[in-house]
Amino acid sequence: MTAVLGTAWGALDDLISDAEYRVLHPAGPGGCTAVVRETSFLVIGTGEVYAVGRTGLALDESGSWTADDGCRPVDAGTYELSWGREGGHLRISGTGTDPVLRGGSTDIDCG
């Protein structure tokens, strides 16, 4: 019952906030992939990044950010993703008129 309610709540939240999901490229070591969820509601844009490993599951959020004026920085292409031996790093920069207000830099670890 808890799983059903959690799934229903997640689906409702995605509909209300007009959520968009993106798989970022390139993939990192061992096939580690960064998946981003961005939403926009009124004048605030938010985003979360998840590390997806070999299992195909993203159980924990790696990081999040908040942007001004409903901006979706990943959708706008104002981000940098880099990979090293130990994992990845995502930097969200926003724009001059729609800056990132909170967050904006996070490590991605599929370990």
C-alpha cells in the first residue's frame, strides 16, 4: 500500500510541476549515467540529479539546485558534466538573468 501511495504521489507531483527528465551524456566510468529531473512552478525552477549505475536504479539524489524565474538550466544547456576515475561532477550555472540561487555544483557517485 505504501508503494502504491508513493508512486501515485510522485506521478501527481510530476504532473503539477511539469517535470522533465534528461539523461546527460557522456556516460561515466563503468556506464555510470547522470539523470536530471527539472521542474518549474510559478517563478522558481528546481532540479535534482541522480546517479544511475549498472542496476539501472537511482535510489538516492546526488544533488539539487534552485533557479530564478522558473529557469531549467539543463534544458537551457547551461551546465557542465565531467567525469574522472572516481565519479562525475555536475556544475549548473544558469544565465545572467536567471541565476542558480541554491546548489549548482555536485558530485555524482555510482559507487
